[in-house]
Amino acid sequence: MARGQRKTIDEKIAAKQELIEALMIRVESEQRELEELYEAKRRKELEAVSNLIEEAGLTPEEVTAVLQQYLDNRDEMVS
């Protein structure tokens, strides 16, 4: 069986460099997509918390005070 013309080492190097560059572009694209997903998740979580605060009729200051009290109590229990 006849084989095709063999690539030179320089051609193989160039092909690998092109492949790596293409993969790096793909990785960057996937990283951006992952960051967008994390941001969407964060927005959804914040929306749920905001809805809960609104339904409870609390002000942000009241929520902050309650959370701070909880954290202080938790720290005292751990110590």
C-alpha cells in the first residue's frame, strides 16, 4: 500500500502549535461560559433571598442585624 507523503518535523510542530492555539481559544470560551453560569446562579440565589426578605416584610438593616446576631452566637458556640 502506498502511503501519503510524510510530514516534516517542522510541519508537525506547526500543526501542534495550531492545535494548541485552537484548544486555548476553546478553553477561554468555556471559561467565559462557566463564569456566566456562576453569575446566573448567583443572581438566582440573590433573587430568592430578596424575595424571602420581601415576603417577610423585613428591611435590609433588620436582615443584617439578624444575620450578625446569628454569626455572633455561632462564633460563641464554636469557641
